[in-house]
Amino acid sequence: MVEDAPAPDSGASKVDTFERMPRWLPRLLLLAFAGLAAYQLGDWAFHKLLGLITLMLVAFFISLAMEPAVDLMTARKIPRGLATAAVFVLLFAAVAGFLAALVTLLVETVGNLLNELPGLLNQLVEWANRTFHQHFTIDQLRDRLLHDSNIINNYAQTAANNIWGLSSTILGGLAEFLTIALFSIYLTADGPKLRRTICSMLPRARQDAVLHAWDLAIDKTGGYLYSRALLAVISAVTHAIFLAILDLPNPIALGVWFGVVASFVPTIGTYIAAVLPILVALTVHPFDAVWLLIFVVLYQWFQDYLLQPRITARTVDVNAAVALLAVLAGAALLGAVGALLAIPATATVQALLTEYVPRYEVVDDPRIERTASRRERKAMLHRRSRRTRRIRPEEPQQPGQN
């Protein structure tokens, strides 16, 4: 009788398999799980702290922009804390003045629009009657609007429901402003201490590179702010004088609005700033809007080609197309904050590239400016190919060749 074969020992086979397993595999799996957990935790923390990181980034750039003025005052034996306080008081006063002028301008503009609205409606109704051969009147429109009062009621109810959300937005914006202001003051006042702390964690060779990059960031950010502030002052004064000549209301407030928006919004800021003054002109003297548009175009040309190159020659100069692309990219990444910080960040990167990327002398060649004709360019190419063949050494002949 044939005996049955013994059953394989499954426990022993598992032990053998475990013993044959590489020793580094459990450790690798453990490290993989630990890395995944760390990534998930970091991603969660980053999204939670993204708002705070953005505020800190804004505060850091503001401190970079304020440091040249603080350094200038400290060089005159003024304590750094007092110099920082004086600079930020002037900054807050300028911001408050701009906001006050803007609020005054908006209130006056809305008031003028409300006063001119009946006349504008009469003109619109008369134009519609002449164009479409109708017989509408203002009374019919008013009765129709009151008859469809549900529209007004629904709009009022929606506005009432959004009051709490608007209040929360205003309080949140105020809290963010105070946070940025507080950290900007701390970073500016303790700038030397912060740099010393960072350098203490780096070797000497790295310290020089970090301090050099920090100096470039301060120079470019501060230079951008001061050059734009000077352009804003010149633009505000110029447009205020022209608006006063046109006898438009609130020429100073309109000039301040125009100067700030046109100077700090690159490339298209002038045309955005011109919308509000043109609306004001339309409510007072409609034909003055044409003169204002002509003046805006001429001043934009004067600023871009004559004024701005001379002011930004010693501070920061970013190509207009690069500036617009940087603003769009910054807005896509961080919204309005990214658009505001895009140009000083781009100027800093541009300065770093200029410092560390090698440059070579370019020969004077008419093909660069495209001033030569097509026949001349072909002749130059032919002469160059002949010269290259003449300089190139002759290739050695292979054995067996005649």
C-alpha cells in the first residue's frame, strides 16, 4: 500500500520566504509610507496657511521697499525704531489721503450722476423715439418700473441678505491690513537682526551670496516704489492742472486717482485711470471728454518714451511686455496681491540673472537691426560661408584615395 506524501509545512515556507526577503525592503516601505504621510501633512498645512504666507510675503516686500528710507535716516544718527515709525507714519498718511480722495471722488461722481440722470434719461428716451419711431415717455417707464416692483423688492432683499457678508469682508480686510502693517513694521525695524540670524545658520561663502541677493532685492523693490511714487506725483499734478483748466469738479481728487492708478498699474494703468475722469466729464461737459482722452494718450506717450526712462534709469527698468506678463502671472497665482508684487519680484530676478548669467559682446551686425536689404544679407552670408571654408583645415585623405 502506497503511503501518502507528507503535507508541505506552510509555516516553514513562510519563514523561508521572509528570510529570503531583502532586509532593505521593509525599511523602504516604511520610508515610503512616512514620506507619503509627511507630504499629506505638508499639503494640508500649506493650504491652511496659504493666506498667512501671502500676508507675510506682502509684509516682506513692503519692508524691503521701506528699508532704503530707514537706512537713510539711520545713517543720520536717528534710532532705527524711530526712523521706522516715521517712515510708516508717512506711508499710512499717503494711503489714507488716497483713500479719502477716492471716497470723496466717488461720492461726488455718484451725486453728479444722480443729478444728471433725469436729463440723460430724457435724452435717451428722445433718441429711442426718433430711432425706433416710438412714443415712450418718462412717466410710462416709471409706471412700468413701479408695476414690476417685485424686481426692486427682490434686489432689496438680496442686498439685505448680503449685508452680513459685506460686513465680514470689510472686517476681514481690516484684519489683514493690520496684520500686514504690523509685520512690515517688525521686519523693517528688525531687519539687521533678521539678516544676522539667517547668516548665522550658513557658512561664510553662502552668507555673502545671501546678503548680496538681499541687497539687490532691497534696491530693486525700493527703487520701483520710489520711481513709481515720483511718476504718480508728476502724473497727479499734471492731470489735476488739466482737469482744472477744463473746469471739471474735484480736479485734485481726480488727479490723485489718475496718478496712483496710472503709475502703479503697468502698461494699461493710464487707460484704466482715464475711465472715471471721462465719466465725470460726460456728466458735466460731454465734449470735454474728447479733450481729456486726447490729453491722456499724449501724456501716456510722453511718460513711456521721455519721462519714465529717465526716472527708472537708476532704479528699476522692466520691459513693458515683461511687466504685463508678470502682472498677469502674479494675478493668476495670488490675485491682486500677486499683481502688486509681480514687478518688484521680476525686477529682483532680473537683477540676479544679470549678476550671475554671463554676457558676451555682440558684434556690430546690420542683421540685428534689420537695416540691410535682402540682397546685402545674402551677400554677407555668401562671404561668411567662403571665409569659413577658407579657414577650415583640409580633411586628410583616406588610404587608397588619389
